[in-house]
Amino acid sequence: MSFQQILSEVFGYAQFRGPQQAIIEHVGAGGDALVLMPTGGGKSLCYQIPAIARHQAGHGVTIVISPLIALMHDQVGALHEAGVSAAFLNSTLSGEEAYQVEQRLMRGEITLLYAAPERITTPRFLAQLDSLFERGCLSLFAIDEAHCVSQWGHDFRPEYRALTVLHERFAGVPRMALTATADDLTRADILERLQLEDARAFVSSFDRPNIRYSIVEKRDSTQQLLRFIEREHEGEAGIVYCQSRRKVEDIAQTLVDAGIKALPYHAGFDPKVRQTHQDRFLREEGIVMVATIAFGMGIDKPDVRFVAHLDMPKNIEGYYQETGRAGRDGLPAEAWMGYGLQDVVNQRRMIDESPAGEEFKQVMRGKLDALLGLAEATDCRRVRLLTYFGETSQACGNCDNCLHPPAVWDGTDAARKLLSTIYRIQQMSGISFGAGHLMDIVRGKTTEKVTQHAHERLSTFGIGANFTELQLRGVLRQLIAMGAVAVDAQAFNTLQLTEQSRAVLKGEVAVQLRESVSAPTERKSKRSTRLSTVVKAPINLDSEGLMRYSALKAWRAEIAKEHNLPAYVIFHDATLAAIAQRAPQSLDDLQGISGIGAKKLEAYAQEVLRVVALD
Ligand code: ADP
Ligand code: ZN
């Protein structure tokens, strides 16, 4: 079969997306490749189609190297549904099951074999690969999540370093590395570490046009999150990222108390609990996963409608990778982040206190600054994000700043007042103080602490009385973000001037701030919204169409349960909606609906027709 035939007959898709075709042709012909594509871009097909074509042509098995043992079962299950012979080898298999897989592997029956890097580099597995290699039955190595090889990436896995063995031991077997993490440093590191310098690089646009980005100033972030979910994403699947395990558990509980189906996930839970929660997220509809960044890599659930950050990530790569988990199906999705002074302080502190070397810290600070720039931006977020990944673009019309251009005010005067107060406190008392005390002085509040240190005698006491605390907080946050104020983590987060302070004090650098948004309004009452919940379909359907759609969903849930697979592995929502709209009465009517390959047509057409007839 040609690549195009495999695409339509096996996977049921009419057209290649973006650079898929070029990649597939290159790798299918035995070339090495580095594939950089955003999450949801369609990386899997880039190795699955060459794997199928090369297996048919007698080149043998494709080994897919992936760090995600917990997801291999579903990945392989999805291929089975499409009629592709695939298997995985990992610690979840019994000795007997693993032996069976090895036998099938050696007999050449497997098209795609998934394994983790630790497994690949065991003497036993290497010996099996040797034997396949000698017989010319080793077709391709696909190294998924290839950024794990780099310490600059955010998921460094030392085991990935051992993958150089592939190149050395199996010279001539094509290799492709795939990742959604793209900054130059990581990219160069991947090429060097995996010795892919001569591979052809395929770099897609990193734009995810269906994701709407918004970054809001934190007030009461839990309430803000609740409002966001209840207003915009009721009943929909989403991920909420928090920094600490403790916070994950608290927020999950808060959501549950508010009637939202939420589950917690972090590395501190027993592996069984983690697996159960992950499975429920993948298999049930409308679950909100509250998690640390331990959750999400490789999660290919296509209908995650939002990703919310309650704490700021470390850098733009992390932010982009995490938010990229929303809307893989191409339907509208949202990336929402709450951001505040404390985030800036925490992230700076984590870098300062880390045991890493100074060079590494410098890189990390640079990356953090880029993210702070994004958070403080008053212009298009997407332009900023894409610029970071080396792409030029126009204002997108689908981010908070484009949709509701923020009013900007000049915070330079307030900034100078804050800075000169920090300077004067230091001069008078010989020690530094934290943000709260600083703002009290600038706003002229006579607190106990102010009196105790006689700070009402400072010449700057009360010079910023015309500013609200919120405004000053915003200014201070931006000063810290731009490095004009340093936070000393070793000394109770006290504030100090830096080299950069002078330029602001002299008025050489302007401080532009977004006008604070109006006060938060009341949440919708829980009960009224719960009652009004209706089926949401990804396309506009009439009432009959909606009935067919919900019947199809119910049917799909049964099948998914029977097969122990997530529902989307059977059919995507978009496929079900297309079926519901077309109201097919015969097999012919089902032809050409995206997402129905030959195997699925054969397996499910009759039942789908029956369900659609609403008998
Ligand atoms: P990635 O691994 O890059 O994040 P996936 O390989 O999971 O992305 O693909 C994202 C979604 O897009 C999947 O649900 C996949 O079935 C779908 N997809 C990929 N390629 C195509 C295509 N050519 N046409 C239609 N859908 C596609
Ligand atoms: Zn925009």
C-alpha cells in the first residue's frame, strides 16, 4: 500500500496534515529524521505509517522508544483498533506475556513494538535486536519524546543517554527522533546526544490556532479557577496544574466540593492510585485532573478542553508543552493561567536555591524571564509565544490581549517611588524588608511594624498614597520580573536593589502595566447551572442530530469498556458528530467520514447504523 492508502484505509483520514507527508516519505525511504511538531500536530502517524509500509515491504519491525510505560497499553490498543499488529514490552507484563511478545517479535509478526529505553538497553533485548538486525528485520527506530535526552528539556531521563547504542550497534537502521519541545538549545542537544547531526530536520509551525491563551492576575485564584470552569467549561475534561502536591490535593477537594468531577494526581501517590486516576481521566468523560507536572507527558486524550495553571511553570517550554495538551482534536480549547507576585518570587527562589552550577542557573533565569515577559505582556500572547520558538506571526485574535486589549498605565512613577523607598529603608535601618511592609510605607499606613522601626519618618512615607495596593503589587511584580528588584530568599524574601534599578530610578526605562481588571463578580449559582447541562457537540446539530450523537456516545462508552480502552480510541467526538449529522442508512453513507478506517468500518458499521437509526 502507498502511504496515502495507509492513511485513508488504516486510519480513515483523507489528507496528510502539515509536513506529515514529507516526513513519511523521507523516513519511509530509510532516511533519519528529527521531527519537531507541537503537541497534537500528529507525530504518531509520522512513524506509524512508515512502520506499516516498511513492514509490508519486508523490512521488519519498528521499535518505538517511549518513556511512558503507563500509556503503552492504550497506544497499542489504538493500533489494534485500526487493524495494525503492535505490541509492547514493559514491566506490566507477566513473564509469560513478555515471552509471547518476544516470540512474535522474532517471528516477524509485529509491525510496531513499544518499549521504554531501560528495556531497550538490557543485554537480553539487545541480543534479540542483534538477531533481527542480522536478518535484516529491524526496520526503524522511532524515539518519541526525544527531548528527554536533554538536560535543558524539562523531562530529563538519564536512560535516554544510553540510546547512542542504537546508532553504534545497528548502523544503517533508520532512526527518527520526535518531540514537541523546540527551543534551540534542546534541539541542538538532541541532535548531538542521539548522533542525529546528519538527520533531516522537519520543523513544523508551533502555532496551535484552536487554543485560546489567557493569563490573569491572581486575586483569589481558587475562586477565579472555579469561575473559569463553571462559566466556560462545565462538564468538560480539563487539567489544572499546581506546583505542590499539597495544593493539588486541596484544589481537587475544593473542586469536588463545588460539584465538579475532579481527581488529584502527583508523584506522591501510590502507583496504583496514579494509574487509576489516569485511567479514569482517559476513559470517563468530563473529568478535571488536578495535578503536578508529573501528569501529562504522552497523554493523548484528544478532547481536553482546557488546561489551567494555578502556579506559573518554570519556562515557556513547560508552559507550552502543558497547555498543548488541550484541544488535540483541533476543536476550540483554552489555556488559562493565574499569575501573581508570589509566582515570580517562588520561581526566582527555586533557581537561586537549586544545587545546579552557575551556568545552568543563568540559562534557567533567562528562560524564566521569557515567561515573565509573556505573563506581563499587553500585546498578543501568541505572537510572543511563537517568537520564542523562532516564528514570526501577526496578532492572533484568539488570546485575551487580542480579544480584550488591556488598558495600559504608566507605572514608571510608582516604580521609582517603590525603588527609592527600598533604598531609603536600607539606608535608615541597615536591613531590608519584604513586599508587604514596603507597600505599607509607600501607601502611608501606620502599622505596628512601621512604628516599631520608625519608618513613618522616611521621606518617602506615604508618597504613593494615590496608588492602590493592587497597583503597587503589579508594579513590584514587574520590577522583580525585569530584575530591577531582587528577592533574597535566604532572608525572608526581603527586597533589594540591583544593577538594573538605577535605569528605572533615572527614568531611562519605562514600566508599562496593564490596568487591573474590574473586581471579580459573583459565581453562577451551582444548582441552576447543573440543571441546565445539555449535551455539547463539537459541531452544530439539530435536535435529532443531538439525539443520535448522545446515542452514539453511549454506545461508544460500552465498546470502550468492553475493550478496556479510552472512548476516543474507538472514535473521536468529531467522528461521532459527523456520523450523527449525516444520519447514515447504509454502509455507503459511512464512507469518507474522517476517522473511520477499513478495520473500524468492518468492526463497527453495522452497530453504528443500528444506533443511528435510534431503534
Ligand atoms: P502528537 O503526538 O503530535 O501530539 P497525535 O499523533 O496524537 O499528535 O495526533 C493528534 C490527533 O490528530 C490524533 O487524534 C490523530 O488521530 C489526529 N491526526 C493526526 N494526523 C491526522 C490527519 N492527517 N488527519 C486527521 N487527523 C489526524
Ligand atoms: Zn493574540
